[in-house]
Amino acid sequence: MTVRYYDPFVSFSSEGAQRIDTLEALVAVSDVVTIHVPHEKETEGMFNEEVLANFKFGAYLVNTARGELLDWDALLGALRSGRLAGAALDVFEDEFSPGFADQFATHPVLTYARHHDNLILTPHIGGSTVDAWRLTEAHAIDMALNHLKGIVPDNCT
């Protein structure tokens, strides 16, 4: 598999991935696009109608970054037209705002997913596994015991 990326701040990949100069050029040659971008004012809606229209026909989109990065109407248009063969999402715009759960029940993306098999929606809890919780609990206990022993963590000096 050829791994490609677009990042305006990273010009070289030590992992051997091929850098593409624009987001539009990246999506045009990619079978699967995964989003790994923080939510900033500058990144809101970066996957808009123009970018989605440049996707390779029949490609897949995976967004586990932030919901605010997507133009939701454009996403639905790309899924309906077949431009995107499918998408998988575990993030939504305003998911941390009060009342989100009530509003989400009628969200057009959820409505679409209920009637189509090319959109997968999952909770944003990928790191919430039994092993992850066990390690987190063990780490918290170790920190508490070290505190009681007077041991100061390296990151607190």
C-alpha cells in the first residue's frame, strides 16, 4: 500500500509516506482517507463540498478526529452520489455541547445511517477498553502511593 499524506506543516515523513502538496490532490488519488487533524478555527469545515467533490470516485472516508472538520451536508451528498463508497465516523459537530444527545436523535447523518449501509457511526470511545482502564487505574494507584512516599513525579519538578 502506498501511504500518502497532506500536512502544511510537515514536509518529510521518516516513515516513508509520500507527501502530497494539497488536500484536494491527496483525496483525488486515495482509496481511503483518514482524518487526523485538531479542531481549530482554521480547520473547521476543511472537508467541505469542494474537497469532497475531489475525492476519487468510490473512495472511503474515516473521521475519528473532530466533527467540526466536516461539512455534513456535503458529506451526505458525496455518500448519496456514490462519490464516497462509504464513511465511518465516531465524532460529530458540537458533540460536547449541552443537549447534543437530544438533537442527535434527529440529525440528518443519523437518519441517513439508519437507512443506508455505507455509513458507519460509532461512539468516540476507541481508547476505552478493559486493558486501557486497567492500565489507567494501575497508573493512578502508583501515583498515589508515590505521593504518600514523598516521591515527586518527573513532570512536576
